[in-house]
Amino acid sequence: MSAFLQQLPALLGVVVGALGSYLAVVRSDRARFHREQTARWEDRKLSVYAEYARTLKMSVTLTYRVAAHFGNDPHPHPLSPQEAAPLMVEATLARDPSGEALILLGSPEVVERARTWVVSVMEMERFLREETRDPQGWQALLQRQRTGREGYYAAVRDDLALPPGHAARWPLPPAREDGPAQR
């Protein structure tokens, strides 16, 4: 029995060492799993955020083209409301699923900024449905849309801890003063 008692401290050391090693491995695996899971969700969120911006930008580009038809915008490729109608429907329908994914995965701040942006785009669409010919009014709507887009991108960058990005404000020539584009 004395031989057993003499070896007991060594045996306890082995058990404590094995238990410590096991706990360290479990903790390390748990931390790695958490990091990988976070990275997967961040990738998914970035994908959802980019897809929403892409679908909304499709609507914006179409509004630029229709506004050019009415003489409100200098876009080089005017599009009549009749030609734009099916494209606008398609763009609006594409916005809905990407908007739902955004609501599901987006942070509250990103979702709120997305709402601000899409409301400004909807106001642009209404302006054009009413066939308004007002370049100054159009420029005010463009400014609101650009501010909404900047706010959305800033919120996305904050949510994903990305560095600041470009404001994407390039000087454009003024709208034609001679009225609607002739095709």
C-alpha cells in the first residue's frame, strides 16, 4: 500500500494534466467554431447587403433613363415610360426577396437605412409615373437618393466592421434645357 501512496501524487498529476489538456482542447475548439460561425454569417450578411444594393440600383438606373426621356436627367440612354414599364416591374419584383433577406439578416441600423434609401427611390418612381418635367425637382430627388445610398453603405460598413469607402459622387453634366429626349 505504501508503494501506491508514493505513486499517488504522480497519478494525480497525470489525471490533472489530462483533464487540463482536454479542457484546453474543448475550449479551443469551441472558440474556433464560434469564429468560423461568425465568419460564415458575416459573409452571408455581406452577400445579402450587396444583393439588396444591386437590386435597388437596378431601379435607380431605370429611373435615370426615364427621367432623361422627360428632359430631367442627362443620362445618355433615355428610355420611354412604355419601354421602361416591364423593366421597372422586374426590378421592383427583384427588390422584394432581397429586401426580405435584408430584414432577416440585417442589423436594425442597416435595415432602417435601407428603408430610407428605398423610400427615396419610390419617390423618384412616383415622380416619373406622374410624367413630371422638372429638372430641379429631379435633382432634389437625386440628392435624397444619393444621401440614402451613402447612409446605407455607411451602416453596412459599420455593421461588418469594414473600412470607410468611397462616396461615389462624380460630377455630372446638367440636364438638357431643351425638353424631353428625342429618339
